[in-house]
Amino acid sequence: MLDHIHGFCDPKFQRIADIFQDNFDRGLEVGASLAVMKDGEIIVDLWGGLKDEGRKTPWEEDTLVLVFSSTKFPATLCALRLIDQGSLDPDKPIAHYWPEFAANGKDKIPVRQIFNHSTGVFCFDPPIRFTDMYDWEGALTKLANQVPAWKPGTQSGYHGHTYGYLVGGLVHRITGLKTGEYLRSEITKPLGIDFHIGSSMKEFDRMATIIPMENEEAEPGTLAQKAQNQFQDSTWEWEDLAYISSDIPSANGLGNGRSLAQLAGIMAMNGTVNGYEVMSPATVDLALTEQGYKKDTVEDVLIRWGFGFGLNSAEFECPSDEAMHWGGAGGSFLIADRQSRTSFGYAMNKMYPGFGDDPRTDPMRIAFNAIVRDV
């Protein structure tokens, strides 16, 4: 491998390593990491490039980066653990656990509808300042007082920022802990996973600089435009310590390819890794149960929803029908395949518009699918 790629790779997965290296050779990456976990063991762990926009500082083995909506994967794991323990019932109203949420006709919305993005509370409405998200209780109060944008349960529309607060509101009301605290105590610390929601200065100092993409303007009058304009600010302070240290379970997780593969590995391993049970196989079954398959009215794409995760579909092909996935703005993503007990994680600092337009991620995913099916 070239000098800027480090780590190790199981020979069976060399095709992914070759694509990863080629992405650097073609100038598509600045800094990135990827990993594959099988049977509870990391068998591919690669990182390379540079972690700052000035292109002076190497991406290290323990470098972390914002993974944006890939943060929703571990946030969902927290909810599934509470379901598994009997503390959260997906068929009870959200307001059963969070009474204030009942305001303005939301008293009967079941917990389940959060996880297929059909509650109608898909963005902050009216718009808020970006920094209002740092105020945990304030953000929850705003959502509790909202009127749904559609009759709950009748359509799905991606809850880009609100998902984390809806899930996190339940976690907080049930446990007294914010999502990042619960994730750390119940999942990442016991399993030694270097992933953080609500990070400290220690993690902040290891953080790579995001190299942003140009956002396309949504079509006027659409739900996508409403979501795009839910913040009053013209700029977002992604790399401000105040943002990183806040609990924003939709978007501000810090991790890398290794930690994403480990998080996905929990589901690939049927809920138990190295003897530690995060959830039972029955709850993994729930996660893999289709909760809807229709066009998302915000993103204008077909999404086959499991319980908080995307499922195998023609629109996003995975290794098997026992696989689940999700990703984040710019390109980070995770895949968990229970059939092969294999997971994949990828994180980077140079952002591209999305899976369909990202020349790096689709070739890696397609190669991963093919390799896993043949192993």
C-alpha cells in the first residue's frame, strides 16, 4: 500500500482496500478510515490521508470525525436496548413516557412511528437558531409544542435533526440520562467502542476537520425546503466545541470507520458481542422487521425502513435480507449483516453530496456485498 494508507486487511477483503487506496490516488479523499468486523473481530482496519483542511496533519489510528446522520445508528441502539429491557414499548404513545409531547394533537402518536420517520415532527417549526439545539430541554420543549406537518402515520418524511431529540427525549425521560451518557454507560464503554455523542475536549483534540460540500437548494414550497430552512442561521458551527459537547443524537457523533463497524457489529452479531448482550435476538428481529417502504416525502427517495435502520432494497442493496444500514451527510455509512455476522463502517472528512453522487462509497459497498456473499 502507499505510504498514506495504514492498518491491516484480511486478504478476502483486499478489493475494498484497493478501492480505498484508489480513492486517495484519484484525489477523492483527504482523510478517511474504514473497517470490517466479522464474528466479533475487526478483520479490516484501514486509515490514511490528512485530517485537516490545510493538509498538514496526518489522519492517525485514533482520529475521530463527525459522522452526521450515521449518529442515528447508535441512538437507535439505545432505544432498542430499552425496548429489550421492557422499559420502552414501541406501541405505547410517545406521550406515555413524555407527557408534554401530547400537545397539539400528538397524544396518540406511538413510539414506533419515530423509527420510520412518520410522526410528522420532521423539522423544527417554526425555525430555530442553530445554537438552540445546544439547549437540550429547550429543544425538547419546542418539539413537544409543535403541530405535526401531516397526519401521523400516513406518510414518511426524513426527521433529519428531530429524530435524535425524539429518540433522546424518550431515553432521557426513561433513564434520566442524555443519549450520549446512556450510550457510553450501556454500550460503548462495556464494548470498548471509541464513539461519542456529546464529546469532551479529549475527543475534540483528536477530531478531523470537515471539508464541506456545496448544498443544493431544495425546490421551493417542498418539505425538503422546509427542512433545509429550519435554522435561522446562515452558517452552521459544526466544529465549535459547544456543538461537539452538546447532546445531538441525530448528527454530532464523533467516530471513525472502526467504531462504526463495531456499532454495526452489535446487530450483525445478533445483539451480543464478546459475551456482552446489548439486546436479545428477538429485538434484533424487531429491528429487521419492515416498518414501511414508500417514497420519503422530504428526501424524495424510496426508503425501506426497519426499526430505525434502512433495510436491504433495490434502492440501497445490502449483502442479504438480514442486513441493515444507515449513513450520514457527506458519505459516512454503516452496514450490519446478521446472515454473515459481518459489518462495515466508513468515515471521512471530505464531504460529497450523497450515496448516489459519491464516487467513493458505492464501489466500496458493492464490493463489500459481493465479498460477504462469497465468503
